[in-house]
Amino acid sequence: TVTIRSEDGVTETNTRNVVGADGAFSRVAKSAGWPQQPTVPLVQAVVDLPRGIAPETSYVWFRPEDTPYFYWLIPETPTRGALGIIGDDTRNPRRLLDGFMEDKGFTPHEYQGARIPLYTQWIPVRRKVGGGTVYLAGDAAGQVKVSTVGGLVTGFRGATGVACAIAGGPARRELRTLRRELDLHLLIRKTLHHFRHEDYSSLLEVIDDTAATSIGHHDRDQAARVLWKVFTARPRLARMMFRSYRQRKSFPRYEPQPAPAMVGD
């Protein structure tokens, strides 16, 4: 029996399957006994696009002294875009974003914030509860590419795997493929997480026109294809990434954060 509480009251219904696709702080996952997963804060502001910014191009800035991830600017209209930062819980991402906007001359119109699941290991998506089965998909299952902390495509892939499981289809194959993709992005994040300015400079020097063309032919939801093409074109990059992975500290396991991110202090 599933109890659903809404503005219209409380409803109880009997079902054999329940799917939790209710975000990083999933109440379905909590009710079914999954532990709270770690998260990282994301804060962005809607800003006017300055002169010289092409509205069809996204921009990324790496500032290791601010964040192990990056700042981004994604145009949403010909005149406005979303400027944001993925942070961690050691520094206030709102203050970092404000300082970055002041440095670059951006003026915020509004702020948006959230906490995003931090994929550190595969979360089993199926659990028996009473006489039924509970499944998780998307952010509720931590199905986020931790290289960029994006989870739209991988979340849909997780939902496809759950749908296959309920319908009796090839769920294992779908979820196994998704797990490999997420684990590969975890490997990339472990490699990049402690990069310094000089590391990013070396990385950009290695990525010549041939490697850039290979990257441009595949989206980042096909990480294995991207890396194979780039490493084949530029073996030096493979050696550099492997050396960085071996020398850097391990990817931190953040403690779970109980409350969603606030965009204020």
C-alpha cells in the first residue's frame, strides 16, 4: 500500500511497483531504506550577455582556487544567459559567484540554486519492500555524470532501465551500460578534481585541432568514445591523464547534506 499526501488530502493505493524519481532528496528512497546520498551545491544567476558573447556558444572558466569544478555561461536567449558555479561545501558558492560576476562585469537579475547528487559509486535501483518492489531513477538514484554534474541524459537512461525491468525487458543490459558510463565519468572526475592552473594549461596545449575535432563529433554522454578517439589522436594526453590520476589525492567522499541549497548566505 502506498500513501500519497497532496494538497487535496491523503490517498492510499495498492500497487506492485513504485518508482522514485523525486530528486536528490527522494522521500521514496528514504522510505524504502536507501541512505541519503552526498550532494554538491549549484548556484547560477540570470545575466545579460555582454558584447562579444555569441548567443549560440557556451563558455566555461576553470578557477581551481574557487572550485574543483568550473564556472559556466549558457546563453538562453540572444540577450540573456545562465552564469553559474558548481561548488563544494568548503566555501560559499554564492559569494564565489558574486565575486566572479564582479570580476567579469556581469549583473545578476535573479538567482537559482539546488543541490545535485554526487555520484561516488553505483546505487542499486531495485529493492523489495513488503509485497512490492521499489525502483529509483534519475537524481534519486544518483545517476549524474560527476565529471560535469549533469544528469538529464543519464537520468533518462536510468528511467529506461527501470521501465524495462517493470515490463520484463533487457533491464540488466540498460543499467549495466549506464553504470559503465557513470563509472567512467567518475574516473574523469578523480583525474581532474585536483587540477591546478598549470594542469589545465598543459591539457589545452595537448588538445590540438585533431583532438578537438574528435571531441566535437561525440557528446559527453559518450565518454568512452570521446576518450578513445582523443587518446588515439593524442597518446600524450592519455599519459598525462594517467599520471595525474596516479599523483593526485583520491576523489573526496562528501558527507550527506540534509537540506537543499539556499542561494543566499
